[in-house]
Amino acid sequence: MSGNVSTTEASGNTDGLFTAFKEGGPVPRGRWAAALMAALVPVVLGVGFWALAKGEEHTYRLITPAGIKSVRGGMTTDQVVALLGRPIALEQDASGAECYRYGQPNFVNPQFLIYTVCYENGKLRDVKQQKFSAWKVDPDTGTFEAPGGDAPVGEGTAPAPAGTPG
């Protein structure tokens, strides 16, 4: 086997297996750069997409009379008011954050939604949704009446919430 290698070198054939290690010949640097780039590009893209996904804030969808509106975590109070309109109430939650209530309470529909939008350091932190029932109370008799004119429920007793025994 050693005879074949020396014969190839002696004949001037440079297409052999070990020509990259031959003294005086050019080193193919372009191949290494291409291999390095092929390995680094997926890693860099993966880290970039991970950073974007991690930094993305939650998006909340709220049902309003004007349609479904979307608010994102990190929005300012002014941006949310521009989308949803004026809030119906201001409150503070247990952590002391400012929270605003949005919605349209009514006695026409049997149920309506109220959204509580809380801010931390002037930026939207979270949105909570609450569903309310719109029962009418007769002040004279103390009976409750479901929206739409259904029969009274009982004197002085509140109706049981949906899904509870009783």
C-alpha cells in the first residue's frame, strides 16, 4: 500500500485522498466556513425564535357591543381605553394594582359579562372575566324575577346559582 501512495505523489497526481495535507497546496477554507455557517444558522434562528416567544405578552379577547376586541399585556391605560371605551368602575385588587371594569350591565339579557382589566406600573397585567345574572327584585314583595318576565322565584330568597344543588 505504501508503494501506491508514493507512486501517486511521484506521478504528480493531486487527486489523491491526502492532497489537503500536502505541503505547499492551498487549504480549502471555504468548506470549513460553509460547514460552520450551516451549523450556526439553525442555532441562531432557534435562539431568536425562543427570545421572541418568551417576550410575547398574553393577548386577551373581550366581547363588546362593537364586536370582539383584543388587548395585549403591556398596553397602557390610554391604549386600552382607545379600544374599549371608558370603564364603568375603578377598583384596586389585593396586590394594590389599579383595575378598571368594562362591560354593559343590563336587565334585558339573562346574563352579561364584566371584564376587570388590571394594570401594574401603568402596563396591562391581566384581564379577568365575570358572568353576572340579571335578576329583578320587586321591592314590595322581595321576590326575584328572571329577565324576560318569567315567574317570580320566591319571597325573600335569592335564586340558586346555575349548577348548584338546591
